Amino acid sequence: MTFKELGLDESILKALQDQGYENPTPIQAQSIPILLKGKDLLGVAQTGTGKTAAFAIPILQQLLEGEGPRKQRKIRTLVVTPTRELAIQIDENFSAYAKYTNIKNTVIYGGVKQTKQVYALHQGVDVLVATPGRLLDLISQKYISLKDIQYFVLDEADQMLDMGFIHDIKKLLKLLPKERQSLFFSATMPRAIVDLSKQILGDFERVTIEPEKTTAEKVEQRIYHVNKKNKTELLVHLLTTDMNDSTLVFSRTKHGANKIVKDLEKAGINSAAIHGNKSQTARQKALGDFKDGKLQALVATDIAARGIDIDELSYVLNYDLPNVAESYVHRIGRTGRAGSSGLAASFCMLEERPFLRDIEKLIQTKIPVVNDHPFEFKMEDAAEPSLKKQGGNRGRGGGGGRNSKPSGGKPKSNSGGGNRNKSRSRNSN
């Protein structure tokens, strides 16, 4: 199937061609026809499957079809998403896809002064991308009205709940017209998300793109069992040997991310942290420097990383294993996109081995263990006596094979290793 076969307007097709898009991804191929029929949609898909285009393209198509003489632009589409980075990314995609149309879009988010955002709203917009807090703030100041909304998108709904936005979302729902097309996207479907979807959607269809199918096929994965005291040294070792290209490093906490950056700078490795305590200016600068190759490592927390979209990212490194298995899938999905190969390495302390078992159960794969690296795990150095006993019962290998290749040498690659981070447009939004 091609985008042309979906019956899209020539102006949209031309813009997609400029982006290098030829064939829709699975979620796009399944979602766009449903949305063009005017039905609500529940989409379950991880980051990197192309879901932004899956909802942006049909919305733009319907806005074009519904255009008529208008004295003043009114907000007809509202996209709500949890993080500033993701909001900016979605807005950029709308701009790219609407390049040859008369449709205008803008983005609003907190952490910056509202002056420029209010000015853009006064100029009139058709599509508004927003984070919940700033949206409700500007609504309360009478700068935004939702009475003309025809299309409503709630993106990354599971992260919305994790970040405590449920009450904000319920406030928004009361302000939206009852007659609208609603789109609900989430990477996971816990009970709370199912309940929320019932409040948002009317007569809907569901599209599910299974995340674990893309994980094992595209990304080479490795586990390094290591003591806590040696994690930083192992990180420096890998960034100066195997993973000597742009690397996205995941930390469980904001404080941990800052400490990792300090340690890397001491080792002469250019890096920056991106998390919720950083100003929007600092976050955007760090992300821009990373994309431009000025930084070798970008250290991020899970929530801040949701808006990071970097074509052909070579490496992802889990400094801390996530305690939610699905988060592992999202993390390593940052590499190995659009058919490219990638490497995802993870550090695992003794107390994190239950997390590792949960991850392997989810992806239905035993992740290879690298046993002969310079900072191998030693039971006698484990911090807690109870953990020593626990680990001793399990054995030194702990949840993976013992025949993985050493840390020395280059990672397996199907596309040339170090050159994989060159930026170019891909249909992965």
C-alpha cells in the first residue's frame, strides 16, 4: 500500500514525499482509513511506530475537506500530550505535513513565558498541540476556547496517568463538545487506561501494534551484571570502546541523571541531562546539541525521553533497569528504527534481577549476558547480606546465557556501526 492509495489530498501527498514517506507503517495503514470514515480510535502502539503521522494525516485531510469561507480561524483540532518535547515534536510534524496547505498549527507548553504562545493564538490556528497544565492555564485566562473542537487526540495516555494528569484530563473532557472525533493513544493498556478510554471514546475501533515484535528483531541486546560501585566505570569504558557514537543513557531518577553527567564530564565525555527539573531552554539545547553531534551522551529519565525522536540512533544504554517492563521496550525502541540495526545495553545490579526477569518474560527473549567485561559482578561486593544470599541461590549469571561475546570489539551491525546516527527524514513519527 502507498499513501496515494489512501485517497489523500495532493498537497498532503507532496508534503509526505518531501519527508521521504512512501509506504505507510502498519499503524498508519490500519488507522488512517478508520479515521477518514469519522470513527473514534483507540490506538495501542509504542513510540517509533509512526503514530503521530497516523493521526495527523487523516486530521489534516478532514480539515481540508471541511474548509470553507471563514472570517476568523478557530481551533478545530486539539492534541494533548504529557511532555514539552513530545508536544514540540508533534507540532513540527503537523507543520511538515501541512506545508502545502492553508492550515495553521501551533504548540503551547509550560516552563516558558506565555507571551509568544498567546500571540500565536491571537493570529488564529486550526490545530493546537498542548501540554495539560499550560492548556488549562490559558483556558482560564480566556485565551483559548474549546467549543469549536472537531478532532481531539490524547497521546501517550499511560504517561499522562503516571505524571498525575488524570484530573486535568477530566477537566478538559468537560470543556470539549460532545460531537467530536476522538483519538486515544497509549503504549500500554492497564485498567485505568481502559476506564479513561471509555470516558473519551464513542463508537470506536481499536488498532494494536505489538511492541515486543519490533524489539528483538531490530535491536541487539546485551546485559552487563555489575556492582553498583562499578557502574560509572563500566559506563565510561563502554562509551570509549564499543559505544563510541551518540548514546542515549537512561537513568531512573533526575538526581541520578545529573550525577551521571558529572561523572562523564570528569572522564572527558561530553554529555548533558534532560529531565523534568531542567528548564525548557536547557532541555531543548541539550537535545539540539545531541542531534548535532556535539554531545556523545544524552542522559534522560523515562518521562523526559518520551519526546526524543532521533533518526538512526546507534546506541541506548540502561544505566538503571526500569522497574516496569514496558518501559524497557520503549527505551530500546529509540534505536533500531525503520529497519536500521541498533544496540541496547543494560546494566543489572543484583537487586534489579527481578526486573530483568519481568523484561525477558514480556519480550519472550533471554537477553544475552556479557560475562567477561572489566567490571564483572562480584557477589562478595553486593551491598545487602540478604541480597548476597538471594544472588547466591541464583548463581552468578542471573537470568541470561553465558556464551555472549566479550565487551571488546565492535557490536554486530547491519548498516555500518558508527555512521548510523546521521540524521535524515524517516517515516517514524
